[in-house]
Amino acid sequence: MNTVLDGRTVWFAGGFKDGYRGHAIAEVWSYDIDQDRYTAAPLLPEPRAGGGLALLDRKLHFFGGLMEDRDTDSSDHWVLDLDDWARGSASWTDAAPMPVPRNQFSTVVLDGKIYAIGGQFHHDSMQLDQSRVDIYDPETGAWSSGPALPKGHSHAEGATFVHDNQIYMIGGHTTPAGGTKSTDADILRLSGAGPWEMIGELPMPLSSPAATIIRATLFVAGGATAGSNVVAGMWSRPAP
């Protein structure tokens, strides 16, 4: 599940709930950090899990993800105007669908555009990691192709971020050509039009860690090793 920060408010939408198999939800919530309070927002038009969430020009975008059967990828793209919501009159509206539906991709905003990076096809039947990058331009209302990843990559949502106008992606899942799906240790960076560079490796492969750069130091926390063994540690190094 992707989250976005709006000042001191955290937004999140959709996901799987309660550990119940197939329980995708349409819930949308905001969390006020200073008041330690959650507030419900308008539901997504349909339940979704593993989709992308981005905030751009006071508009919340949700796109892609899995339908309720946990295996069908959605191309739907919905937009919620947060200023309208604050005035009490907002609802989700349709926008241009993703060119290639998928789930568990990373989402960032850079130079006024939304990036959908990597991801996988399906979930319960099989999981096929993808190298594709799609870029949405709200000015034109259209998607275009971006620089592809070096290999198929998913489950790095919390460890993909923008720093100094560059996109970083750390850890996650990958499916090498002719290989089987596994956790990944790569530290990748995209500058400008690309290509992506591998600029380092984690001490161990990790799925779904959290990562950021603070004061020239790269921090990576949590995640899971092979077999979904969740780790509690934090790792840091000078930013590449």
C-alpha cells in the first residue's frame, strides 16, 4: 500500500484488511500527525489493493492495483480533489487509465508528473515482476513510457522516493530472466531521462523495506527476507 504526505497529514487508500483472504477494501483515510487522529474520506469507487497513490496539485490520484479476487489487475485511475473534500463536496472522478494494469508498483511525483515504477502481474495465481515505467502528465491527461528498470521489480513501494531530483528504488522483489521470484538487494537510481543505475547493494536482500535519505545518509528499515521473515533492524550508509 502506497501512502502520501500532505504537510502534516498522511493519506492512504485501499489495501487488504484483517488478514482475511480476498478482503480488498475501498476505504480512504487521512491521519493528522499533530492531533493523532484518523479521518475517513470518500470511498474509492471499488475495492482495490496494491495500487498506486500520489498527491499532485491538491489532487489525490489512485490507480492500478488488484481487484477483489486478488489476481485481476485493474487499470482504473481515480482522482479526488482535496480542496473540494475540505469543503464537503468531493467525490472520486475518472482519469486516464494505466496503459498496462499491474499491482505492487512504486509511485513517486517528480517535475509535476506521476511515475508508476515496476510492479507485478497477478497475485494468487502467479506473480510476474515487471520492469515497465509509466509516467502520467496531469497537464495533458495522458500516460507515456519512461526508462524501464534493469529487470522486473515490485514490492519496493516504501523504499522508492525522490531526492535531489533523482528517483531511488531500494530492495523489493525481482524475477530474473529464466529464474524464480526472490527478494532483491539492489539500490537503483534514475537521473533525468535515464537509464537506471545500480549504485549499491543492501547487506541482505529485502522485500518491502522503508527507506529515505536524511542529511546525506541513506536509511533502510524493516522489510522481510526470503520466506517472508520480517526483520526489525535498520541499516544506514552515506548516501550514494
